[in-house]
Amino acid sequence: MLKVDQLNQFYGGSHILRDVSFEAPIGKVTTLLGRNGVGKTTLLKCLMGLVPVTTGSISFDDKQITNAPSFQRVKAGIGFVPQGREIFPRLTVQENLQMGLATCPAGTPIPDRIFEMFPVLKQMLKRRGGDLSGGQQQQLAIGRALAFGPRLLILDEPTEGIQPSIIKDIERAIRTLAAEGNMAILLVEQYYDFARSLADHYLVMERGEIIKRGAGIDMERDGVCELLAI
């Protein structure tokens, strides 16, 4: 579904991403791990067209999107949950979810499946997003990204600052989406146990490079946790 080939990116004279190559197949969770400052968020911004690529290519559903603007990537079927959630605090939960339908025909309803995954959102439809707890805002951000029915869901550290009970809800939702088999999921995470529990495939990034990759079931054997503690 997603293929990244020899991606390089510079900020001024700093080489941020170095020949990054990987694939995120449909029906699987591909987990990208790494400590702060190794280039994970920059990579996601490149995937979404928020930061230009210096060299290399990005293809989605066998189509080149390397230089496509962000809105075209969303229309193609890419949903993004940014680090820090970035919901609209003065809009209601309902209005935030409707923002996720911006690429759909007018009058498209909010899918029921969002409320099945995150029942609290239905209870709080009329509340402003800024009045929700951090965990509830994260659920809202994921719901907004799912509203239009993406075929690739990118999540940037969804467990950051979230209480354990809601982490379990998010884990359950991601597992359900992957099991349905019609969506690729790219999960960027620092929380090792959460990543290991979901990963079909893993990637470890260090100083802008992918230094290790493999099957999720091999993360313990491959010493991934030790790599993150360097």
C-alpha cells in the first residue's frame, strides 16, 4: 500500500533522513520506533507532504505521491493522526469529526464505527474538544482521521501522555482495524510494550536511518528494547 524508497531530507545543512526505505502493507501494522530526535516525525511530515523530500520517492497504491500536495494525499486515502493530537479546541466533538469528512460529499454522516470504537465520543458530541481530557482528545483525533475511510492510517505516538485505560482502548481499535484487512497502519511509537503488542513488522530508526527491521514477533529476540535505550 505504502512504499518509501531511498528517502533523503535536509533542514539547511543538516541531513535529517538518510536513504529511508520501507513498505507498509495492507492489513498489517508497521511500527516505527526510535528515541526523540531521530527523524520519525520528519518522516511522517514527508509522507503527508508537509515537508518537501530532497531525494527519493513515496508511492501509495502504486501511484507516485512524492511531490503531491497534502490534500491530494488525503483524497487518495491517507489518514494522519499527528503528535499532540491537534484537534480544534473551540469546535465541538461533532464538528471535529465532521472536519474529517472534508473530502467527502456534503451531508456524509459520521460513521457509526467511530462511536463503536470510542463510545465516549458519542456521549460528548456537543462538548468542545478543548474540554476533553488528553486521552479523550486522542480518541477524537483518531476518530477524525478515520471518518472518511482511509486505506492508510498514520499515527504519531498516540500513547503520549495518555492514561493506561485509554491506551488499551486505542490498542483495541488499532487491532480491530488491522484485522479487517483493508487498511495499512503505520504506527510511530516510543512505548515499547504498546508497539510490540501490535506490530506485524517493526522498523528502528537512529540518526535518520533505519538501522534494524523485522517481524513483530521477533522484537524481543532482536533486542529492539535495548536499541531504544542506547
